[in-house]
Amino acid sequence: MAHQNQANISSAFEAYTHRSQQDIRAQNQALILSAAEEEFVLQSYRGATMQGIADRAGLPKANIHYYFKNKKNLYKAVLHSIIQEWNEGLITMTVDSDPKVVIEKFVRTKLHQAFANPNRHKLFALEVIGGAPHLHDFMSTTMKEWALDKTQVMKTWHEQGKISVVDPLQLLILIWATTQRYAEFETEIVGLMEKNAYDKQDEARAAEFLVPFILRGCGL
């Protein structure tokens, strides 16, 4: 019995240690990705360094290499984490979904992401403006398939008389353009508003205008 108890304790300790290591790994990776976002936005991909990212993260440079090997891998990891977050707004979308609920949620989600994490949008914009050298394969395969899937659902909605949009790809582009603009051109917009930075009411103001505007355009 004592031997069995000791074995159970040992097994529990190993499981706890394993979970702790996983937690530490996840925390470090999240910290590095956040620091890398800022470094890449401020210094560009060419100007950013692993040492600069390590300094921002408050971690040894060796830790950055341990998790991501090199700057190219880290840059791609940042870009893919951005896209994954953005696509979550339509992850549960099906032909049986309520178009009004789905589209409104997507617009509000995209707006919140723009106001909450503007650096992510700026970094993605810089990559695309530069010809998307690190995302070309992803955009021509995975991203294209994602867009095709979502637009096909919207086409079915149109055929069922649920929305008036004939070209759903244009709707996606419109939503991306109107929501991400608040992040990518933050300096311009706050200047037009005669402010130095966004305040807590600006996201709500944008949503109050954009949501009904886009829904009306969809015949909803």
C-alpha cells in the first residue's frame, strides 16, 4: 500500500511538473510574440533584431532562439497568430446561422480587435504593402480557402433570400477595410477627431455607425 501511494504521489508530481512547464512555455511564447509585434512595427522586419525583441520581452536572447529558432520563424508566428485571431469572428458561421447575428458579430469583433490591438493591424498592413513575401503561400492557399468557404455560405444565404448581397467577397473586403482602418491609420483618424489618442467611447461610436450601415447594405 505504501509503495502504491508513493507511486501515485510520484505520478501526480510528474503531471504537475509537466503542466507547469507547459504553462511556463505558453507564457514565455505569448510574451515573446507580444514583444515581437511591437519590435516589428517600430523597426520593420529588416530593422528588427532578436536582441531587440529579447530586450522588450525582458528575456535572455537565448530564450527567443530556443522557442522560435530565428527571426523569420518568429515573424511568421506573429503574422499567423494575428490571422488566427481575426478569423475567429466567423469560425462558427454556417448556412443555418442567422446572417444578421453573424455579420453584426463579425463587424463588432473586428472593430474591437482594431481598437484593442492596433499594432497587429499595422504589422499585417506593412507585410501586405511589401508584397507579402512571408505570407504569399499562406494567402494563396489557406487564406484563399477560408475566404471561399465564407463567401460560399453567404452566396447560399443570398439564394435563400436571407441577404441582398450578390458579391459576398466585396462584403468581406468592405468589412476589413472599414474596421481595420481605425488601427492602420490611427494617427490620421485621431488627428481628424482633434485628439491625441482614442478614448473608450470611440469604439462604440464606430460600431454604432458601421453596424447598421453594413446591415442595411445587406438588406438586413
